Amino acid sequence: MKESIVTGSCLCGEITYQYSGPVKVFQYCHCSRCQKFTGSAHASNIIIDPEQFQWTKGESSVGRYELPEAKHFATSFCKKCGSSLPWLTKTARAVIVPAGTLDDDPEARPMHNIYYADKACWYKDVDSLPKYDELPIKK
């Protein structure tokens, strides 16, 4: 059986990447660092082994920020458009792939929430909200 390759990119297309092989974990992280970095209620992170990952275009345009006091946390982003991008943990034991940057179906699905006690005070479970296929128009 052929191992599937999953591709991803930034918003402007300057940077592309791919990974292959099994996903270790797919999780929603509600920690305050992920809230700040994503500008959202949580990060949707896929965790893989570093050997599974490679940049395919634009690696020189990848920026990185390491929070000095954090043991594992860092971030990567496109220097041109600012999109979140995969990042190697400070321990170099895993690559964190922001699921929203994927161009393909990873065939894995979120398994759990972490740091849920730190969730944003305004967070509301998505299942409890109305759903629209397009931008709703108010009359």
C-alpha cells in the first residue's frame, strides 16, 4: 500500500510543505499561547515525527518565534503573509502542523482537547451555534 502524502501551504502560496506517514496526535489546544498565536479560541494541531516532514517551497521565507520561558512552544509563520506554519518543537522531537494550513484531507480527525480549563472565556461549543453554508445576509 502506498503511503499518502499530505500537502499544505501559507495563504499567499510562497511556502509549501508536505508530510507522510501516520499522525501521532490531532488535537485542539486551548492554552493561552495558542489563543494568542492563532487569534482564535484554540489551535487545531497535528503532531508528527520530524522525519515525516519537509518544506517543498519557500523555506527561506519561514519565520520562527520562540517564547523564551516555554519548554516546548515555538511558532512559525510566513514572512510575507503571516500565515501560521508547521514548527519543530524546541526539543526537536515533533513537528506541529496547524491543520488549517493543509491543502489535503489528513484523513485523521481531532482526538481530544487539551488545556481546556484555559479556554477563552467567550468560547462557545460550535455545535450549539447556528450553521450557514455562506455569509448570512441580514434584512
